Amino acid sequence: MPDAIVIGGGVMGLASARELRKRAYGVTLLDRAQPGRAASWASAGIIGATLRDESNPSFELRQKSRELWPDFAQAIEDESGLDPEYRETGCLQLATDESELERVRRAGELDPQASFHDGGELRKLEPSLSPKLPGGLLVAGGNVDNRRLCRALEIAIRRAGVTIQTGTEVRALATSGGRVTGVQTAEQHLTADLVVLAAGAWSATIANVDPRPPVAPQRGQILALDQTRVGLRHVLLTPGDPYFVPRSDGRLVIGATREEAGWDASLTAGGVTWLLNRAMDVVPALGGCPIQEMWTGFRPLSEDGLPLIGRGGLDGLFFLTGHGPSGIAPLPGSVRLLMAFVDGHPPPVAPAPFDPLRFRRLES
Ligand SMILES: Cc1cc2nc3c(=O)[nH]c(=O)nc-3n(C[C@H](O)[C@H](O)[C@H](O)COP(=O)(O)OP(=O)(O)OC[C@H]3O[C@@H](n4cnc5c(N)ncnc54)[C@H](O)[C@@H]3O)c2cc1C
């Protein structure tokens, strides 16, 4: 049985460990802390919600993933016994002025599943929206409770026989003659035939990775209110954020700032005030809701904004990182694309825009 090591236990690492195990690899997942406690925990978990935009290479990946999500979520529940609470609530792209209204109206004309609503109709869908909003577009999509998803994936892969080592930071790849032979941690050298780099925002900190992934942390400040008395039902998106994600337990997740702040995980007065003020402009009744929680996370943002999925510059090395602000929505498609490289099967979407080697070509 060939051995695989997965570096990182966010959604990308957990889901790729699951797929490798299905392919009879002996899989060890290493996490410097605990699985499912970094960006994948901090996230809002919005799925779909995309306006049609064929010029963006990740559009096709997210569309493909949206098709895969219902079966993917069901399989994780079956394997773990824990419902990750994937819910197709529909997503409202709200316009805040006339030019934005025109933009969403035009986007709706390209999407047969979308329906355009003027201000009056909008408030029939969501009665607590501000009367100032001129309209919006209802598009397919919803959300998953990403914290439950991480936990369910972790249970599923443990049950399937994946070894998880927590508190184990990979310092470097071990290599020989142009191929990866394993990894070096602070305490041990582990050998493997195949290594998946899924270390999220930390992906550039590991030595000997070729090419060195230009992935950096982007801080997101985000919070949750108890919205039991307001009762929003759809995911709401506004131009330039914030967005609003209702969970089935009465929480409303409101996110998120997008900041270059290095590894500073602080919540700031400015960030939280911005989120709350903008949120109350869109849904005034939120002003009376209790704050349940506030937190931050580091999105793994690549230099060109697209993820790195596929073969690295060493035999046996694979990348699944750099998903930035959209790394829950494309999960099933991204992992399927990665596995197409492992199996040698046709990819589910055109792979070139996500090729990790594109950065090596830029350097030369
Ligand atoms: C505030 C916020 C809101 C978001 N909202 C959405 C959303 O609504 N929809 C959406 O699709 N996406 C969203 N995202 C983006 C999405 O959450 C991320 O793109 C995705 O979770 C990245 O997953 P990952 O597995 O690559 O990284 P992570 O979840 O960060 O996991 C990386 C893991 O690698 C481990 N690790 C790092 N270095 C090492 C090492 N050297 N050795 C061993 N282990 C290591 C870490 O401990 C961590 O567990 C949001 C992100 C944030 C921060």
C-alpha cells in the first residue's frame, strides 16, 4: 500500500485525505495545531451565490462544485454520523443603489435559475430588509456550517483509518533526485510516496516546496449575532460586503473584513464597527440582537487570487492551497480536480488556471 502524507487539516487537507484513503493509500495527516481550527473554522461557509462570470476561471470550478455539494454533504454525514448542515437557502445579491441594481438585473438575464426582485418583492422575501434597498437578485446557493463540516470530515477520515497527528508542524519536505520522499517535522522524519500541501495561509513557510507558493494570510474579522427575533432566511450579499449567513440554530454570521495584517489575529474596533454599522444599514432590526461571538481567521490568498491545485515541481508533490476568500464553496470540485492528477483521469474543469507551476514560469 503506498503511503501519503497530507500537510494541514483544514477542509482541503481533510477532504483530500479522505479521497486518498478511498484509493487505498496509507494516509497520515499532520497539523501544526488541531484539524479544522484555522480558516476553515473561521469561515462563513457560503456556497454558490455567484453571479455568472465566465471571464473568472474559478467560476466554472464553483459551478461544478455547487452541483457536487448535495451528494458530498450527504456522503460526509453518512460516513461520520454528523450532519454538516448544508442548506440550500438561496442567496440574495442585494443592490444598494441604481447602478448596482442595473448590474444585478443584467447578471440575472444570463442565469436561467436567477430571479430579479424590485424593492417591494424583496421585502416579501425578507421583511426585515431596509426599505432603502432598491432590489436584488435571488440566485441558487446556500451555506454549510463549516465548523460542523470540519468535525464531520475529521470523524469520517478517522473512521476510514487515516492517522491524524496534531501539534505536528512540518518544517520541510524531504527530497531526493527531483522527487519528494517525505517530510521533516521538529521531531521526526516521515517517509511517503505522495505528499499533499494543504497548509492554508502557512503554505509558503515550509522549506523545499517547489515552486514556493506565493500564498499569504488575509485577515478576516467576522462575528455572529443571535437573530432569533429577526429571522432572516436567505444568505444576503451586498456590494463590497458585509454578507449575512443564517444558520439553523438562530445564529447569523456577518462577515468579513479583508485585510493585509500579516499574522496579527486581532479583532479591531474599526473592523467590528464597520461590520456592525454596515449590517444595521441593510437590516436595521439587527441593532437589537445579542452579539454571540466575534473572531478572526487567515484566508490563504494567492498572488493572482486563484487557488493552486495540481502537481508541484517535484514528483509525488501535489498542491491544494491558496483558495483565499472562496475555499468552502469549491471544496468538492477542487478535491476532484486534485484527484484527477493523482489518478490520471480527465479533470472535471479546465486545470490550467490553477496549475501551481504557473508561478515557476513567471519567475523564469
Ligand atoms: C473570515 C472568513 C470568512 C470566509 N468565508 C467564506 C465563505 O463564506 N465561503 C467560502 O467558500 N470560503 C470562505 N472563506 C475562505 C475559506 O474558509 C478558506 O479558503 C478555506 O477554509 C481554506 O481551507 P484550507 O484547508 O486551505 O486552510 P485552513 O483551514 O487554514 O487549514 C490549514 C491547516 O494547515 C495547518 N498547517 C499550517 N501549516 C502547517 C505545517 N507547517 N505543518 C502542519 N500543519 C500546518 C493549519 O494548522 C491548518 O489547520 C472564509 C475565510 C475567512 C477567514
